Amino acid sequence: MAYKEYKPCDELKIFIKCFWIMEKNYDDYHNAKGLEHLWPTGLIEILYIIGNNFKYLNKENEERLPNEMIIGAYNKRFTLKNKGKVKIIGIRCYNHGANILFNVNLNSILNKIEKF
């Protein structure tokens, strides 16, 4: 797995905490069964996925997620599943930043993962 964060320029740092890229081959993590746990941060994530779509595990159900998604501020852990090679390009936004820069209605995406 490779993960790298990039700080935003001075003009954007009041809106965006960081940009990031992660490359991972979920087939290399047999013990984890392709699971990815997203822990609450209170921030909004905008993600572009290159490779296989993630699946959101909601109790016994698996919901296929889009490759362009927004994850609203959340107060519970999300569990995702994937397989094979994946590259993720992300923008970790402060809540006001997502609202101002991307016209995101914060209440409508609270504790949700949606197509962006």
C-alpha cells in the first residue's frame, strides 16, 4: 500500500485539510478479506476511485458504490469491501469548505455515502 497526503495551497487551506492518493492491492491482504474501515473524522471526503468499485457493507447487505463519491461527515464507522488493485484520489474537506467550494448541502449527506 502507498499513501501520500498533499497540503493545499494557502488560498485553499481554510477550506481543504489535504489532498491524498492511496494505491492498494486488496488481494495482498487475505486476512483482512478486502475490508476497509472508515473511522469518523468529522470531515467530508470527496473520492475518485480508479479500479474496482467499493461495496458498502450495511449489516448483511452489500451496496455497490460509484467510483466518484462523497462521504459526508459521519459519527459511526463505515465498512467497505474491495478486491484487486485500486487507486484513490481524495480531497479531505472541512465542512464549510465542501459547502462553499462544491455547494454541498451538509445536512443531506450526514452519515451517508453518495455519488458525487
